[in-house]
Amino acid sequence: MPKRMTEHVIEELITAASGAQPESRARHILAQALYGLVRLARAEQLLEIRQDSDHAAGSMASIARRRQTRAMLRKIRMDVSKCQQELESDCRNALERDDQECPGCKDGPLKPV
């Protein structure tokens, strides 16, 4: 006798699919397939609930925000490094051209380091 609603529905599906007196092996296989389907549906439902609660709590957004911030800081650091290298290159070129004033320095010509 079925104890839960799921068991009751599965019994009805088996009876409807295979008639009133199906062989026991076919009945068992169909019942197990349906129980597996129910377990899969429960797992998917729990996963969706967890994702919804994470989304509502903002944890997914904060992770994405952190990634975006890190990427932006890396880009800024790369841009600063590139500008610094260009400035140093300009200063070296100015020093090599008869100690002219460096275009990036406001304090006058650079002294060799």
C-alpha cells in the first residue's frame, strides 16, 4: 500500500502504462525509472532554490564585482607600467641628445643615473 503521494502516483502510472496485471520485472523496472526521475526533479529543484537564494543574497553579484574590480586594477597597472616605460624611454632619449631638457620632467634636464 502506497504511503506517500509520489508512490501513489507512480503506482497509478505503472497500472496505466502496462495494464492491470503487468509482469513483476517490467513493473519493477518502470517503478525504479520513475523514482529516479522524481529524485532528479528534486535535485534540480533544490539547485534552483539555492541559486535563487544566492542571487537574492547578492553573493553572485559580489563575486562578479570582485572579478571586475581585479580586472580593472590589472588593466590600470598595465597602463601605468606602459606610460612609465614610455616616460623613461623619452628621458633616456633626451639625455642621449646632448643633455636636452626631458619632455616629461619639469625640473630641468635629468642627470645620468
